[in-house]
Amino acid sequence: MYNINFFRSQLGQAAIASIAAMATFVVLSSHITVTTPTPTVAAYEQVEIA
């Protein structure tokens, strides 16, 4: 299936573009650092009714 005639076809070129896009996504997403958000402290007092 993966011979030179396949890659010359429109489907083969779409497969190459898809593989290139996935590889680019993996490379770019590995550079993203995920930081955890800092918890916000409540600025109001809580009142309990017994």
C-alpha cells in the first residue's frame, strides 16, 4: 500500500500532510508547560446559622 504510486495519489498526499501535522502538533505541544493555578483565598467571612 505504501509505495511510490500511493504517495503520488491525492489520498497519499493527504496522508503525508496528516502525518506531518500530527508530528508538528507533538513537537509544539511538548514545549507547553502546564502550571497549576494558585487557589484563591476567600475574602469574605462565612457566617453559620445554628
